Amino acid sequence: MNNSAERLVRYGLLAAAVLLAAAGLARREHVEVMEKAVTICLECIGIG
């Protein structure tokens, strides 16, 4: 690929990643992941 095509692909993937991360934050998926991680951690040490 030439330089401009590589740049287009690179920025296109970056834009897609930023949009998907923003969508996950808007849906508060990070909170659900953290809750599941805490539950698994507590089960591992025998508290939960």
C-alpha cells in the first residue's frame, strides 16, 4: 500500500476504536465488568 492508503486505514481503525470505546462507556459496561471482576476475586479468596 502507498503511504496515503496506510494513513487512511490507520486513522479509520483508530476512529472505530474510539467510537466503540465511547459506546461501551455510554452503556456503562465498565461498571458491569468491574462488578464481575470483584465477584470473581472474592470467590477466589473464599469470601464471596
